[in-house]
Amino acid sequence: MPKTMGYQGLVYVGTAGSTASTQILQRVDVSYDIGVQTGSTTAAGDGTSVPIETGEATSLKPSIEFNMIVDTNDAVVTTIMAAVATGAPIALRYIRSSGKLGFDCDCVVSAKQGSPLGKEATIDVKVEQVSASLRTPILNG
């Protein structure tokens, strides 16, 4: 089985309501996670023994984080920072490698900017909340 290398991961940004189509070329690292929220189904039982905690999935919570090198001439940086400053949703899409499935949704993002001594300035971008207001999120691992 061929290996997928980190540089093959693709991240796109776009206008909320449509599939993101502008590739983020200054992307450095990216991580994608799907968490599961659960609701308790634990019952006391007959009272003769301590119940075993049980639960059922109630929702999925996708998350994507990536960082990118700051390029003041890059329109992607401007787009993302405008979304951070206003709280407006943007479209984000992540694909492990060309031809694979991944994360595709409208979301609200936050950012942390860094200026490490001896390295390029970076922006760390994190999905704060996925929005279903314009289109249904796609969460294919």
C-alpha cells in the first residue's frame, strides 16, 4: 500500500455555501479530527451493584487545524483573517491526498498569529464551529 505523505494533504478555502476551491498554497501542517459527543444511557438497575456507565453517540464534532506561512500578498491570508475578524462562516475543505475524501463544510474559524525569532511568521487557524446553515457538512475520514 503506498504511503501518503503530509505534503500531499490539500486544504482549500472558499465562500460559505459552496465547496471551497482555492487551495491554500502556504499551508504547513494540518490535522483533522472527528470527535464523538455522547449522551448517558446509564441506569441504576436493581440497586444490588454499581451500574456500568453506558452511552450512545448523539453527535459528531469535526475539527480541523492548520497553520500557514504569512504572505502579505496572498489573498487567502486576507480571506481567512477577514472571517476571523467578523465571525462570518467560510468554506473549508481538507483532502488527505489527491483523489481522497475528507472534510468539507462551512465553518467559523479562529486564528493565532506567531512571529518566532528565526522563522517565518505564521497563522494557526482552527475551526471553532461547523455551520449547517448553508449546506450539509461532509465528514469522510
